[in-house]
Amino acid sequence: MGILWTIIIGFLAGVVAKFIMPGDNEPSGFIMTTILGIVGAFVATFLGQALGWYGPNQGAGFIGAVVGAIVVLFIYGFIASRSRSSSV
């Protein structure tokens, strides 16, 4: 049940993160935003468990998932802008 909640929270976090951090280099489309939100939720869960904020069977909360999704969107935008400038 923990992974299911992580996916649901990640879905919502991806949508919120996209509203908070819009930009040209971020992925467009509902599915890509959702996938990056889910990845952000998994990142937040992993980092929270590694730092001792969450127990072994706990997932990231909504705020943590939004922050994780924003971090993933920032990294994605940074990589996308670098690959565009090097290909020109």
C-alpha cells in the first residue's frame, strides 16, 4: 500500500510542482508531469528515509513530494537546456 500512496501523492505533487515552477525547459504534457511528480515522490521518500525523517515503511508526505518534484523538474530543466545549447 505504501507504493500506491507514493504514486498517488506523486501524481498530485507533479501537478502542483508544474504550477509552482513553469518554464520552457520543463516537460510539457500531463503524462510527463505526472511521471516526474511520481519520481519526485520516490526521491523525497528515499531521501527522507536516508536522513531518518521517515521510517522504513513510511512514504513522503505531500509537501515533501512537492519539493522532490520541484527538484526533479529543476534538474530536468537544467539538463534539457544544456543539451539544447550544446546541439546548436
